[in-house]
Amino acid sequence: MQLTDIDPRVVQAAVAAQPAQFHTRDVSERPEMLAAHGAEERMYHALVGKHLQAHAARLGLRFVGGKSSRGALWEKLDAVRSPREPAAFSGEQTTSAPAPPDDLDLGPQFDRDPPFTARMRRHQSWYRAAVLREPCGTDKGTTTRRGSQLTTEAGERGRNFVTDEIFEVARRRVEGRRGTLDPDRLFRNMLSSQPMCFNLFAPLVADEERAARLLAPIVGGPIARVPVREIEWAPAPPADYLADRTAFDVYFEVERPDGARIALGIETKLTDSFSKEHYDRPEYRRWMRGSRSPWRADAGSRVDDVRHNQLWRDHLLAIALRDHPRSRFAEGMLALVRHPFDLDGAAAVASYERLLVEGDRSFVDLQLDEILERWAPLVRDHERPWLDAFRLRYLDLARSEGATAPR
């Protein structure tokens, strides 16, 4: 094992889960780190320490010293940022300044949440109470109050979306009655990946020029047109592709200046887990053949592992669009969009990427903060409040750090 074998994305997620001070082994012994790198390697813990030292500035760390049996002691720097308050986007969805924590009604949480889900649920509860100033609603089909749920009335007013433009895209999409969108989950559940997907990508679906501008750093080059822009989409007929109901959360047909087209499918993930169901069939395996296959020759017996089965199927769909006999695409790409603190997602990606051919560009792992960083120099002034509001809603967890929920 070499230093270059350490996966920086898994390290970043593991560091994000640490308190203000921690030791090297607090990072290296996390399950997702062991799954990504292998615990049996004799030099593994030392290599993780060297990685932290080499990338301390990027990770926002300071070496404190005090080496012990748990390795070096590290301290986080600049843990709390002071982001700009979300403003109106084209006169849409205004928000109030957050109230003091003592005045907030976070509402009931869920005591069996895993750590990241619990943290995100509390942040969504804070956002509802402090930013939206809305009372909490109930779990779907029950009278159980939940801090991360909006009331039916608030959902009907589009309060689960950071702009009115996004709410309008969601409303029209549900009225179209295509796919498997759950309106209650979309309009009331603040913890769901469905509203997050709309909050990030609906502005691109609504505006082709914006889509061409902001998708360029994702596909890696200039874009002339984006003629097809859909949320929750699958090609038809299914029998020509995977012969099942596999669909992309977001789909773009991208045309480069030279006329070459890319089929770009996007899977979004917040706190929800990848499907634990095992799916495999001959209709899947036929798309793994050929000289352009993104999968390694020895990956066939492992691609269907339940840890990344859903990723494999989405990736297969992108490749099927590229390799279909009547395809109009030069490339097929799958982008996974996930939260930087999602350690389960980081582990699944690390496991899956070991099965791909080195240098393959058909699968891209994107974290929410990375997307916003790529978009920052490209957005127009009137678009910045949208991304500021998105950042506050999903990434600025320090803003809700002092908020507590009733027991």
C-alpha cells in the first residue's frame, strides 16, 4: 500500500465526522475508512497520518502534537463560518433572520436515527423553525409530529423549496403524473433527497442557458445546448435498455460545440440509503461487454454487491444510452451527488470505484459543497441568492449547532 492509495474523499468525510480535536486513529479506524482501504495493511494507519499531514490545509486541520498510541493529535480550524443570509431569488421565497435558539420549536426528532441522519434532521428542523418560521408537521399518514416535516398548508405554499421558481417546476412535474414522485415526500418532507434534488437542479431544468453554463464543469468542457432537461426520467421502451424501472433522478442531454452529445444521468442522495435489494439479470450484463466498458475485466462477480447495486444499475443505464444500436450519444455519464458528511455514501463509492477502469470518465462522484464551488464563478449575480439559500439549507450545519430538540 502506498500514500497515493488513500482515498481523499473518504478521508474528508471521516474528518468531517470528528469533533474539534481528534487523533489519527479516530479517522483511520472508522468503518468506511477500513472498507475503502483494508485494515490488514501494516502501514495503513501511518499512511493515513501522512495523508492528514500532507493535506492539512485542504482539510482545515492543524497538527497539535501529543503523539500517543492513537497517533497524532489534530485540531479543526474555522469550524464555524458566517455565511450570508439567503435573499430573494428574482423576488421569490423570502426568509427571515434566524431566531435565537431558545425561541425555537425544533419539534420531535427520531431517537433511532444514525448519526448523520440525526444531525441533518436537526438542521432541517432548525431551518424550518428559524428560517422559514413554520410550525412542524406530522409524519405521512400519522398524527406523529416530526421536526423535519412541514404542515400540509406550508407544503402547498411551496415552503420546501428555496425559490418560487423551483416550487413551480416541482408543481408542474407532479401534475405531469409521470414516474414515481411522492407528492407528500416532495412537498412536506424536508429530510428527503427529492426536494434537495429539485432545490439544486430545477433551476437548470427551467433554463437551458443556465444548464449549459453550470453543467460545463461537470461534463468537463464547453456546452452548446442542453435540449433535454428532465427530473426523474428513464428511456423507453424499458426492454431496449435494462428491462426494469431504473430511472435517473435528473437527466440532461448535453450537446458540445462540435455536435457530440452526452447522456448525463444524475443520482441524488441525502440521508437515505442506497437500495439494499439485490438485482441482477442478463439485460444488465449485456451492457458490460465491449471495448468501451467502464468496468474492469475482473469486476463481473462483484458489481452487483448490495453495497453499490443501485449505483451499478444507474451506471448501466447511462452506458446503455451510449451503446444502444440506435444511440445518438458519444458519451454516457452517471454523476452521483451526495452530502460531504455522508460516510455511508463515501464508503459505497470507494467500493464501487475499485471496479472501474482507471481513467474512466463515465462515473463522477460529486459532493454538494464541491458542486457549489464549481458553480460559484459561473453564476450570475441574481442567481447567487438561490445558491446561498441552498448552502444554508443543506451545508451550513454549524448554524444549527446550538439548537436542541425537546426530549
